[in-house]
Amino acid sequence: MKKFETPTRVKTRMKALGGLIRAVRRDRGFTQAQLAERTGTSRPTINRIESGKPNVIWGTVMTVCWILDIPTDPDLIDPENRASLRIVNSTVQRVRTKRRIDDDF
């Protein structure tokens, strides 16, 4: 039996929707953890949605779109608004804190 492979066009749409979700989340000032808490899911699930992974439950994706008040089809967003979200998204830099490991047993 042949394993199901997600069509390339579907993968492209999922990545576009994931990028839109990431941009809007950042624009609204949410971290992945905060959005996960509001949607009743985990931070890794939000990460998978934003990465366009096909293994996320559709109800979770719909809930995230509902919380952020965005359509599930990226083409339905006003092109001017989409462009401004890309500009904001490209200027955000990830910051990691350095944790000191206590290895004094």
C-alpha cells in the first residue's frame, strides 16, 4: 500500500497560512506559549502550525485563526495588510536567554 503524500500545492498553502498566523501573532504581541494557552493547545503545536506541518488537527488550526481573527485562506487577507505583516514579521528578531546550568551536585 502506497503511503499518502500531501500534494505540493497543499503544502504550499499550509506554509502560507502558517506564515500568516506567525505574522499576525507577532503583530498582536503574542508569544507562541501565550497563543497556545489561549487556544488550549501546546507551544510545539503552534510551532507546527506556523511551520505549515500537515500533521496538526484541523480544529486547532481553525481555533488559532478564530483567536487571531484571520481567515483560514491567506488569499482573503487584504494584500496591503499582508504586506505590512510581512514587514513587521521580518523585523522581529528571536531572543534567547542564556541559562546557567547548575551542575553542582
